[in-house]
Amino acid sequence: MNVRYFAAARAAAGVDEESFDLASGTTVAGLLQAVLAVDRAEPPAGTPPLQRILSRSSFLLNEVAVRDRTTVLNPGDVVDVLPPFAGG
């Protein structure tokens, strides 16, 4: 399973994308737990921690919005992390 990070999520994760080899039947919530279990460097000053960003983010599963974190993932799935965006 691949996770792609955008905007503040990218800054907090320290990478654009990463892969996880998780058991079949893992849910979005399980994948997010795996994301948070990665030992990371401190995010740049002024960037909220990744856990806070994930709690407020929207997610795409294979480019389709997913709101239910109990959704089951399959090997090869791509989950995009989209933090709240500001603008006008």
C-alpha cells in the first residue's frame, strides 16, 4: 500500500510518498496507525505534528474520496492524505 502526502502532511511526514507492506484486510485506520509508527525526524518549525494533521485530513483511496476509516485496503492501493487547505 502506498501513501502520498500533500501540503502540510508532506512537511510533517518528511517525504512525498512511502510504501507499507501490511496484511490483507488492513483498514484505512490500520494504515494510518502504521504511518504514525514510523520513526520520523521532527517536522520543520511551525508545522503541526503528523498525528494532528492526519486527524483533520481527508483521504482518497485510488483517487476516490473515502470517509470511512474502516474501509478495507488491498495490496497496491494508493491512499492520498489531503490536509485542510486554506485559501480564497
